Amino acid sequence: MWGSGVLRTGLCVMLCRVAVVSCAQTNVSSMLGQQGERVVALSEWEDCWQEGRIGFHQPNVHRMLENNVDKVVSGRNGVRFFFPLCGKAVDMKWLADLGHSVVGVEVSEKAVRQFFEENNMTYSVDSVPTIPGAKVYKNSEKNISLYQCDLYDFSSSVEGQFGAIWDRGSLVAINPKDRERYAALIISLMARDCRYLLDTFLYNPELYKGPPFFVPDEQVHGLFGSSCDVELLQSVDAMTDKQRAWGMDSFTENVHLITLKSS
């Protein structure tokens, strides 16, 4: 009797755990569904740059990058960083000044030109034979190359693979329905020793339609976990008056370190 009682108790605990996991998965799926069909056209991002509606741009080096750059560089010198949807991020110059090199992709020509001009850099502009209509902008030191094109037209055949990726404002900006396509592209750009730093946001998507979009940790693991190890490095309360003005009641910023599995 005692043995069967323990068995029943163990079974109940197991069933409760399954129910909790199932409930959590259902809740995440429901929350993702709030934004699942949201689409922002490339022309809308271009309009934001043309009209100066770039509240997503940060004038200072991002604190999550500063806090975790040592984990990304991991003792290496001259690391090649990839910046998807780079805008005119000052992080690019900061990394180049530390001795690394940067390749970025951005759809807005105005953003790319502003990056070089605001940082007082001379630069060249060339066409990209493998990407019709694309241009590549390079500073005179040749350690920063920014491609002006659709991100999905870029591939490892253009610039090879990278030792590091800083994804701030990219996964959270692309249309939610494109996330699997995006993850496949990012993984294809990762060298064996690549260390991918990913910044995501948690909030109630019923209160704000995005972008930036809600990206739960469960989906990060779902997108990258089959081929990569995913580690949550930092989680902070990032709620400010900006988010309150958007109607949010909470806003959490998470940063993940993603590396290719050894096997």
C-alpha cells in the first residue's frame, strides 16, 4: 500500500508538471498570436529614416553590449562582427576602435550615409555584383563595411561567416512570420567559433502591437536550440516613460549568448 501511494503521488506530481508546461506553452502561443500577422514593409522603415522617426536609434553604445562584450570576444583579437539591420549604430565604431571589424546590413541609404558622416569618416561606395541594386559603403580603413540592401538578399557568399554577431533591434524588428527564415540566415552566417549576442524584449503584446516585437525566451530556444546552445546572460527591467507612453505596464530586456553546438 505504501509503495502504491508513493507511485500515485509521483504520478500526480508528474501530471501537474506536464499541465503547468502545457499551460505555459499555450500562454506563450497565445501571446505570440497577438502579433503573428503584423507586417511592417521595408518602405515603412525607409520612411522612418527619411522623416527622422528613429526613436529606436541610441546615441550611446548599448549597455548590454558593453556589459557582455568580453563574453562575446572571448579573448580573441580582430573579431569580425556582423550587425543585422545595423542602422547607424554607434556600437559599430566602438567595436572598430577596439580593433575589431564590422559588416552591417541596412535597407536605408540615409542611415548608412549618416553613420559615416556623423562619425567623420571618409568612405567609398561600390555596387555589389552578387546582389542586384545593392551598394556597399566602406570607410577608408576598410574595417567597417555596410551593405545597403534587403537583409534577406545577403548571404555568406558575400562576406563569408562571422566570429560574432550583435543583434540589437533586428530580431525584434523583423515581421514575426519571418522569424524562422531569419534564424536560418543568422545560423548560416555563424562561423564555428561565432558568439551571437541577441537582445530581446518581454511585454504584454495585448497592450502594444510592435515593433519592437515581443520575443519570449521559449521562442529563442525554438528558433536556435536545435543547432545552438542558448544562454540567458542578463535580464533587466527596462521600463521607461517611452514604454508607458506606448501603453505598456511592464518591459523586460533580455540578452542571450548563442553558440553553435560542438557536435
